[in-house]
Amino acid sequence: MTKVLCSIRDLSVAYPTPTGAQHALKSVSLDIIAGEKLAIIGESGSGKSTLSLALTGLLARQAMVDGVMSWPGLGSAPRAGRDIGIVFQDPGSSLNPVLTIGDQVGEGARRHLGLGRKAARDKAIELLSRVRIPQPEKAAGAYPHQFSGGQQQRIAIAAAIAAGPAVLIADEATSALDTIVQAEIAALLEDLVTNGDMTLIFVTHDIGLAASLADRIAVFRTAELVECGDARSVVNAPRADYTRQLLATHIDLHSPRLVGAADVR
Ligand SMILES: Nc1ncnc2c1ncn2[C@@H]1O[C@H](COP(=O)(O)OP(=O)(O)OP(=O)(O)O)[C@@H](O)[C@H]1O
Ligand code: NI
């Protein structure tokens, strides 16, 4: 049975600009199902990050918000860091260069789960091993610059899931990485969700990556949700012209991956 984790109805978000309010989301309605992997795709500026921030409760102060967002699956709005974790494109911006990664990963567990120093460190080591950082005990004492970009992103993911959130949002979390590392991070996210009873919201430009990872795909264009459905149907039988265009562009660029991932014939 499907359980609705979050129900979004007629959500609009606008930002003030010198020429008046500009919509980043326009009357978006969407249900997020508990335990699903939902990909949010669309071109730059379509509102994907605005939706991530609205879900996390981290919208900019000047954002004007209308509509309803309810969390029947949680009972109340999620607390950022506790019930909902988020990782961004650039792990450098979420990791503090002067703190050991053990301290950073353990921080969420200390703050939200009330663990003491020693327990938080043990938890950090467990999480680092879960995101497959080699030699996690040793790694816990090291600083971010001692790791590659892909490893830093794994560390940021470990920190985001430290408090055991129900939802993890990965906002272009793989975009800055090369293709192989990108695929590894996507596989890690998939594994964490499958084995961790978590809902994954995966924001990307890349319909191929969305098709290979997600159960459902929501397609955004200029602040509007143009279609949302089962990943296979969105890829094999898109309803919106815009989705067809995205697929056509993708097939030009990377047809083998998309074909392999989604059985497009
Ligand atoms: N804090 C802000 N203040 C003003 N305008 C903003 C703010 N954040 C986003 N916008 C505007 O809202 C629109 C949607 O932005 P958003 O970041 O949600 O898009 P996106 O789909 O995530 O794009 P990208 O793929 O480039 O990350 C854009 O026109 C953007 O310029
Ligand atoms: Ni974005």
C-alpha cells in the first residue's frame, strides 16, 4: 500500500525582483510517496532547488509562499537535519574545512540524537563506512581537503543522514562529478534508500540519470510541473512535449546510457 509522505497542493513560490515578483514555482501539486525514489528534473531555473528548499523549510526569507504542504507520513513538518537531510552539488560548500570529518558527520547525531562525544564518533565511523569511505576510523580524524570530490560528496551524504532522516534530498549532488563517480554516488544513494527505509528526492538536469535511479520522475519547466509519473512511462511514453524534447536532447548526447537504463526501443 502506498503511504503519502508529503502532499503538496497548489504550491507557489515567488521571489521579489526589481520588476516585480517572479515565480519560481507556480501552483505545483504533487504527492511524495513514503519510501520512493523521486527524481525532479528540468532545465536550469525551472524551480527544482526552490522545491527542495521549500520541502526542507529552508527557503530564503524574502520568498513569498502560497499553497499547502502537509506531511501525513510524518505528522508534522520535518525539522531540517533531523527528519530531512539535504546534500548539494558542491560538497565543498557543505563541509567545514577546519573540522575533522568525524566531527562533522557526528555533529548531526550529537545535536539531534543527543549522543555524547564518544558515541557520536562511533556513529560517524559507522556512517563513513556505510558510505564506503576506506579506513573509516582513520578517515574520521582527517580534514575535507584530504579527500577527492567524490569522497567529499560521500562524506556530505553521511553527515546528511547522521540523524536518520525519513527523507534525503540530493540536489544535483552528482552534477559536479565525472560520469563514473556520478554513477557510484547514484548507486550509493540507491543503496542507502533501499536499506535504510528512507525516501529519496533526487534533483537533476539529467533525464538519463533520473531514469536509471528513480521510481517516479517529476518534470519541471519554468516554475511549473509539466508531468509526473512512473519513471518507465515518463521515459517510454512521455505525455508532455517538453519531456519529449528533454529525451531527444539526452539521446543525442548519451544514448547508450539511457537505452541501457530504461529499455527504450
Ligand atoms: N533566493 C532567491 N532570490 C531571488 N530569486 C531566486 C532565488 N532563488 C532562486 N531564484 C530564482 O527562482 C528561479 C528558480 O530557481 P531554482 O534555483 O529553483 O531553479 P533550479 O531548477 O534549481 O535551477 P538550477 O538547475 O540552475 O539549479 C530562477 O529564476 C532563480 O533565479
Ligand atoms: Ni537548482
